[in-house]
Amino acid sequence: MENGQITWITNFIWGIADDVLRDLYVRGKYRDVILPMTVIRRLDAVLEPTKQAVLDMKASLDKAGIVHQDAALRQAAGQAFYNTSPFTLRDLKARASRQQLEADFRAYLDGFSPNVQEIIDNFEFRNQIPRLAKADALGTLIEKFLDPSINLSPYPVLNSDGSVRLPGLDNHAMGTIFEELVRRFNEENNKEVGEH
């Protein structure tokens, strides 16, 4: 992936913070929402192609009374992680009711595998959900991360003729974007410290 595309995606995500969080958080706290949402959207995009296989496997394991499901669910996902909630971020985008969106978003987060739960817990992201929901910003945030002009998936987005509209992001490119966001947020926080 070209550096120009990585910079464009980073700028796009950076812009989400200003668009959605401006009146809700001080700039130094944008990172508490944007960094975990970037990771969650990436994981969501990686899991999209195998979502139904994971749900089918989960139903089979539950029906058979199998308690230790982690290995089978990872295999169904084809990844080292999975999500057993009935939702994807795209499903949540369609939620009209603020209360229903908050409940479903929590269920979506709870559906991730234990290794992803640890990441979400380390970000302390669940602490942000009530504030985002109360301000009616959660739906807008999800919608912005699903914008068709960016692709955080490892899979390319194709035009109707089969040509590549948006290339997929390999793990290195995604890591570069995340590191650049962290760097920018750190710079913002350093500026703020000097201002006070």
C-alpha cells in the first residue's frame, strides 16, 4: 500500500474525531474513543467473511453441550479471534433507537473472543459507551467508520466490473495507520499540557 493512501486513511480517521466528538470530549480524550473504534472496525472487517460460519459453529457447539468452544470458533473464523454476537458493525448501523443501539453494541463487544475482550478492557472502551449513547453519537461514530470511501479490511473493495476500487490493508499498513494515530494523539496531548 502506498504511503499516500495510508496518510489519507489516517487523516480520514483523525477527521472522525473532530466530526463526532468535538462537543462531547476535550481533544486530549478523543483517543479514548478513536483508537479502540479503529481496532474494533479492523477486527470487524477481518471477520465479516466468516461471520455466518462462526454463528453456525456456535449454535452447533451449544446444541451439543460443548463448553470449551474457543478452538473450534477460532477455526470457524479462520483467525486467532472471533465474534459470536449476532451483529456486525453494519448491522448496528441500522439501529434507529439509541437505547437499542447501546444494548446491541454492548452485546456485539461481549461477543468477541477472550483475547479481544482483553484488548477492549485495556482500552477501557466500555466506559465511553454511556456518554456516546447519551449524546446520540454512537450511531454516528459507527456510521463514520463504515464510510464506503475507506477500507480497513484486508480484502479489497471491488467495483461492479471486478476492478479494485479500494485496496485491502495488510497488517503492516494497518499497524502503520494505528501508530500514526497514536503519534498524533500524543502530540495533541503534549500541546494541551503546554497550554495549561
